[in-house]
Amino acid sequence: IGHPAASNHQQGMIDATQQEDARLDGMLIEQWKAGDQRAATLLVERHAEALARFAAKLGVREDIDEVVQDTFVRAFGALDQFRSDSSLRTWLFTIERRLIIDRRRGEARRSGTVELNDADAVTGFDALDSLMADELSQRVTKALARLTRLQREVFLLRVQEGRSYRDIAEILDTSEGSARVHYHNAMRAVKE
């Protein structure tokens, strides 16, 4: 485990970056509201890749681009409801997660099947496998597969996306304390 001062410095840099991101997003939102369509394009460019990664990690195998597009459509339609007390990306993750849950429920109703449980949500293929096809990657993938859906989502938002516990709690509609507990339990399970 790293030195506490280094960890505090790193967290300070992350916080400063997130504040700058929030300021830029706020400016782009105001420009879009004033009729500048280029601002909307820039917002999409800034966040689409992270939304695609998050959708893939949540088990979306097909139509990731469609899920990302639907997320932006819904977000731009409700931009007046966006509260700047959270980051735009946090709000977009929340919208996307709800869209994915709604899609799964709709697919389950149409096919007459039962909704997937946590163990069924993970596949053997993961983006990490293509980037790091080594033993460590395989062990991490197996460990993630053993996590509950909520633990996995908290873990991925914290580790992959660098989100704060406050953001994670908002995205997953839970408390900050609960997000911390799920992250701690996920880390313990992954380390085993």
C-alpha cells in the first residue's frame, strides 16, 4: 500500500481534474442551452467512451452504441433537470444504468424468460482479456464474476472510472456508506 501523503496528493489531483471537468461540462451545457449544437457534440465526445465501457462492464453485449445514444437522448431531453451537485458523467452513468435495467426487463418480458440473476450477468469475455491476456487478468475476471451485481458495479465505478463514493451512491441509488461497504467487500473478494 502506498504512502499516505502520496495517496492524498493523488486524490487532490483527481479532485482538481474532476472540478475542471465539471466546469467545462457546465460551460458546454450552457452553450447547448443557448442553441450551440457543437456544444452537444463536444459533450458526447467527452463522455461516450466512458459510457460504452460502463455498458460493456454491466454486461451489454450488443447495441452498446445504441445504449450510449439512448443515454444521451434521454439526458439532453432532461438537461433542465440536471443538478450540478453531481458531475455530468455521474448523472449520465445513472441514466445509462437505468436504461440497461429497463431494457433487460423488457427483453425478459418479451422472451418470456426469467430476469437474469447476478451470476448470469458476466460472460467469459471481458475487455481486460483483450488488453492483458495474462494470468492476473484472468484471475481478476474470475474474481469479478464471483461478485454480486452491486459489488461488481461499485468496484468497476471506483476502480475503472475513478468515481467517488458519493458519485457511486448516486449512480446506483444507494447510500455512500453502502457503496463503501460493497467496495470493501468486493476488494476483499478480488484479493482472495
